[in-house]
Amino acid sequence: MGSRHFVPYFSPRIIAPSWGVMCKEVNLKFKDDYGVFVCPHVFSKSAPILFSVRDFDGSSQFLCGNDDCVESSNPRLVHVAELAKLDPTIHQLTSMSIGTYAERFSSIADWTFGKLED
């Protein structure tokens, strides 16, 4: 896989892929009222969630995966319950460690995990 660089919302850090599992295999769910940031495409339901970040400050982001979207748009804060209704697979990301990300290439693909660059 090639390198992928991505600038998360509210963070000056660049992501450098480090392929490997960065979360524990557990059966957890996000609390319904947990606030997460989404890009406008995920917010408007015009694109699936293909990229997720657990930033160094602990915040979670669920994004469409388009690098240009993040760099040129304003994030929205939503309750994760709204996202989980549309895509229950995001509950697989509850145990992501701080400083990690998950991505997939389609809404039916498995999540691949990596570590954010410091």
C-alpha cells in the first residue's frame, strides 16, 4: 500500500500509515450522546464513512476519506448515535487508542488500522 497523508480536523499533525492493528478486539458500543466530528459529506449522508481518527486530544472524527474535503471544509459535531444508525460498523472503532486511525476502501470493506505520526 502507498503512503497516505491526511490532515485531521483541529490538528496540525500529518498521518503517516503504519499498517497494523491499533485497537483491541472488544465488543463495545459508543455511548449514544458521544460527540464526534464529521466532514460535510458524512453529515449530509452523501458519502459513507471511510476514515476515522482518534486524535491525540482524544477526539474522534468520522470522515468520507477524501483528503481535499478535510482541508477545505468545516467539520460538524454530531452524536455518534446518528452515525451508528446508518453504519453500525463504526462501533468496531470504540477501542481505538489515542493517536490511531482506521480506514477502509468501501462501506462494506473491513477496517484497517494505523498509527498517527507524532
